[in-house]
Amino acid sequence: MKINFKKLLALTLCISLILSAGLLGAGAAPDAATAHDYTIISPYEDVNWGTWKTLKAALHTHTIASDGEPNIDESVEMHYALDFDILAITDHMINAVPWNEVPKTVPIMTLLKKDRNQGKELSPLTDERYQEILTGVGRDGRGMLDVPLGNELNGAVPRDTHINSLFAEYGQGLIGVSGDYETPAREVEKLGGITFLNHLGNFTQAWDNSDPNISRQPKYVNKFARIFLDYPSCVAMDINSGTDAHTGYDRILWDEVLMKTIPNGRNVSCITFSDSHGLDQDDRAFTVMMQPENTVAALKTCLKTGAYFGVSRHAMVELGENFEGIGPTPIVTHIAVDQTADKITLTGANYDEITWVSNGKIIATGASLDLDDHVDLGCYVRAYLTGPGGICYTQAFVITAPDIDWGTPYVPGVTLDYSYFLRVLQTLLDKYVLQHSFVFKLTRRLLVGI
């Protein structure tokens, strides 16, 4: 049989082209496979952007009742003048009372901070002025909410262990144990209150040591992840407070905690506040709460769901150590989640750029994020807006897909750090020694008033 080499060559080339096309198609398959059927779980899914209120909140402030410089009436008046809608006074070791009443102070705190309080008498609002502020006199009826029972706990360890409590009769004169966030979170939860963890950079000292990797250390990540997994009423962690002097790497810690808690079934909100100790500090950071009304009940719901934004005029990492925001701060005015297109779109004001983060890494910029465009997604995405006025952080949007298993990161059931053993020692001493000591009881009465 005579072989037609030209036809054989043509057939060979044709087969080669077909195979090449098939191989190229196989090579493209991994990209196509990234188009997962994502579900986006948004903390803002219940917000009605057309009717709900956008409320400016100060949830961590101090007066001369503990270690602040302003008196009670001065602090309330300044926040009112700065257009705050919600104010929680959270003095160390002191349960806040209505602004027209005098709280019970802690003698040792007042004595140690005499350079700030200058021995002044506490001065609350008059009953008349209190009602004017609650009802919005001079602000077209936009009153300022008095948040009950604010307290910054663990007063005797001011360097490293701060946790805020709201809505619970707990912590008056609380001395606390270094490193112990767990006990206050547990006890406040029993009483139906809410807690959030303050400026954790003071505890990790990551910024002080100029080492962002400290915020990634398992001993810290697991400790705080465990608290959030154990206590649902511990709703948030501070990621940027004051001038961000100690919290610059706390966004890293937040990302690391999210990577632990979200696959274990718990999203964790971020919170920001001024931690004001002086009238000139009241407006340096705050939260913007999305609520249908300005009531205590609505505030509790907002804190639990995470339907709010963190805002600061300082951002050491994102905007630079010397940056201080001037003018209107960036803010989100609308969020659209398109489940069919796997897309999140932010609308905002007073910003220059929107940055998207997943698993601690910047993955995109721009107003919209199409999840299908990215192969480096983790179990969540979050965004922040930056502009001349500062920075605005969204909460994390949880991401799931039926064909993706994020795994279940291991978080130890008990954190066996030094605070655990200090708590055990304190419990034993209190039960078997101190409660039976007249000298101890007298000393405690003189120092902390209980």
C-alpha cells in the first residue's frame, strides 16, 4: 500500500492541534474552578440604609472619677458639642451612674491620680441639663444616649489588662489579675452585660517592640480566640484606639483571631474609641453605629451583630506614624452584597481609597470586590476606607462555599498562661486566707471602698 506522506503529515498536525487545544483547556480549568458558589455573610445584612440612624458613639471615656482630667459634666458637655449620639463613661473600677448623679469612687485610684483630678469634687449635670441632653435641646431633638454601667475593669493592672463592661453591675473596686481577661468576660456574661477587649497592644507590646510578628504569636492569638469562642457577650476587640500608639499592630492580631474563630463558628467585631482622658482627646476615634433608633436596646443589638464601623483620625500602619486626620472622617454610607455575582460594593464619603483584606493580606482596592476575581481568599474579607480625615474599618464579611473546607483551626480549651496560675493563686488566697482576715478587709475598704 502506498503511503501518502503529505496526508499523514496533515493528519498528524491536525491531531496535534486538537490535543494542544485540549491541553490548553485543561490548563485553564483551575482558573474556572475559582468561580465558587460563594455565600457572603454580612454583619450589615439587616441594616436599612434608607431609614436607619447613623450614630456617632464614644464607648470608652474617662473622668476625674478615676484617671481622667475632665469632670463628669465637662465630659458630657464636650461630647454633646462634638455631635456624639451615644456616650459611655467607663472609669477604671467604677460602675457608671446617670450623668446627673455622683458615682462611688475608688479611694486608691483617686489618690494615685491626684495630678489629674487635682482634688476636685465630682460635678455631675443638673437634673434639668441632663434632661435637655437626653432630649436633644439645641440639636433639633437629637439627644445623646446615656449608656448604663460602663466600667473599665482590672483597675489595679493599668499597664496590661483592660476590658470594658457595659450594662452589668460588676467590677466596682475590682482589683483584677494581670493578664486576666477571662474572669471579667465570664462574670459580666452571667449578669447579662456586654464586654469588649481594650488596646491589646498594651498586653502583647507588639508596637512597643516594633515587631508585628508578636501579634501573630499563637500564645496571644489562641488566648483571645478562646475568649471569643467561650463568651458570646464579649463582642469585639479594640484595633485602633487613642492615637493608635499601642494598637498599630492590633489589626494583625484581629486578622489572626478571625482566622481562628470564623471556621469555629464565631465572627469577631472590631471596635475603635478615643480612650479619652482629656477634653481635647474626645474626637480622635469613635464608632459609627447603624441602628433603627437611639435606645439602649438597639445599642445592645448593634454591638452583638456588629452593624457598626470603627473610625479613627490616626492609623500608624495604614496612614503613617505622623498622620493625624483633619476634617470629616471617611464613612460607609451603603453596602450592597450581590450573592449571585459574589460581589460586595461599598458606597462612602470623605475617602480617597478603599482597601480589601483577607486572611491578613491586602487583596484588592476599589469600591467593589468580586470574589470570583481572586484565588487568594480566606474565610473572610474586610475593608477600610482612608482619606484626609482618617480611616474607617468595616467588620469582617464571612465567606463560605459548598466546595471549600476552611478546616477547623485548633484553639486550646484553656489558656495556660501566667494569668491562669495567678487566678488559681488568688482564688485560694481569697477563699482560705483573705476572707478571714480583718486587716485585709479593713485595708480593702480603705483602698477600694468595698
